[in-house]
Amino acid sequence: MVDVRRVTLPGVGVLHSITTTDGAEIAVVAHRTGSSDLVSRPAGARDDDGEGVTVRLDEDEARTVAELLGGTRIVESIAELDELPGVPIDWVTVDADDAIAGRTIGDLPVASGVVLVAVVRDDHAHPSPPADFRLLPGDTIVAVGPTDGIEVVFRAIREGAGGDTEA
């Protein structure tokens, strides 16, 4: 039997990882939005040596890979365990080609009832980041509020659209 390591990543999601018999590490970071990061590191690689590959999968791609590996039901069940009833919280990781990359949080639209509670950079959380906090590729933005408002903010992260928007 393979041991699965499960780590809750505050503001990011849940990481599940295994170490193969040859010492390689394979991990999945499951985001509540449905996207997933598939990470693989060869045997003997350290966290800081840059060896490894990360692949971002959207919800359909992640589901397809899970089906290919035979684990769709398990993945869905684990995702359900991490939901807090009545507390809409979601997060998104900034990609290099996102409209917000290199810009500040103040450049994001304001959506009614949405609060950006943290930005996670590397292994450090920046709670309640100020408007002048510059967002970099790889940062994870954590938002709380109505689902439709969070979608407005996250769409602006990907596509742009600064200014005030009431959701």
C-alpha cells in the first residue's frame, strides 16, 4: 500500500503527495475552484533546487487525468471534506500571463461583499494585504465573499478590468 501524505495549505488548497518506489515525489494541489496543480520531482530532488515539473490543469483536465488513473470518486470526496458550509472562500494562483501579474491589489475591481483576506507567496501568508501590495506570478490570492463577487474579481485577475465593479 502507498502512503498518501495530505497537507492542508491555508489559502491555497490541499496537497496530496506520494513517494514512488524509486524515490520520486508526485503531488497534486487541489484548488476549490476545480483547477489542480500536478507536481513531479525526481528522486533526490530538494524543495529549493528547481528540479521538478508543475502542470496546471483546469477542472475538465484534472477530472480526465483522475479518470485515467481511476480516482474520480476519491478526488471528489476529498474536495467535499474541505468545504466550510455557509462560508464562500476561494483562491486563485496568479500566472505569469494574467492581467494582474506585476500589478497591485488596488488594480483589482471592488466587488460587493468580497474581501481579499490573504496573499500566499512561497511558504509565507500575507494577511489583509494593502492596496499597494504587488502581485507576482505564483502568488495565491484568497478571497471571501459571495460567489458571484469572487468570480468578478477572479475574472479580472485573468482578463483584466480594473476599476470598481459592484457584484
